[in-house]
Amino acid sequence: MKSFAHRWPGRLALSCLLLPWAAQAFSPPERLEWHGRTYDVLGDPLAQHYAGRERPRFMPAPLRSATDDERGYTGRWRLEDDRLYLVDIDTWLCIDAAVYAGECHRATLPELFGVAPGKPVFAEWYSGELVLPDAVSSRAMERTIRITLKAGRVTRIETVDEKQSAGRDR
């Protein structure tokens, strides 16, 4: 009897080719470090920084423009002393009309925000709500943590049982 690998080599090869393409369709979630844990963030805190001004042409990889479903970057954030900081950004910038990957480089916080290397950026531009799925619960979206901020400072934190909230809305 042939092993699984012998029966499916074409399908395995095809899935290896298609997986990166499928993964390109969506940006990975923003990440937030808080109280020793890392959470996915539903939302895009950096978007408010560029509201009303020109936004760099962030690319998820050299010479690959972000689609409408993508931000083109992944931010790593931290809540510390009730303040929101951008700690790192994973994105690429290319010179205008770039043709070769060598004309692209990884963007850095010092380049984008003028901070010293290794220093986080205080997100004073951000006012809104960060929604964190609580992955500790058995079903991540049954409970969420909602953090409300004004000018980058925490004003409210609440844990919401989404299952109960949905029942009340009806």
C-alpha cells in the first residue's frame, strides 16, 4: 500500500504553491503587548495618524502593493503606564517606479517618525477603541477586551461577553 505522501504529491505541491498566494490576501493582525501577553488587535490604530495627510505606500513585501483588504504593514503595539506605543512596524517602502527588489527597504520607526533607534512611538494621535479577542477563553470571540483611548491614553477597559451581548441586542 502506498503512503499518503506517494498518493498526493501533486496536491501537496499545489497546496504549497497556493498557500502563500492565499495568505497574501489579508494582512496579519496588529499585535498588542499588555501585561505580559500578546493579543491580536481588531482595528488599525496607525490609520488615524495618516488621516488628512499623505500616507507612505506601505508594502507587505518588496514590489507587492497592498490590496484594498490589506494595510501593507503589521504594527506591534504596547500598552504601558496606560499609554499606547507603537513599538515596531513590519513593512517595506520602495522608491517611486521601483522595478527591482533592491530599490526597496524595510521601513523603520526612526525613518517614519523621527524617533531614536529602539525607541517606541507614543500614539498620541489615536482616539478610539481597541478590541482584543481574549484567546484564553475556549472560543476567542466569545469574550473580548475593549480598551478605549483618547489621545493615546487609556480611559476605559472592559471585558465583554459577546455571547451575552448578542442575546441582549435582539
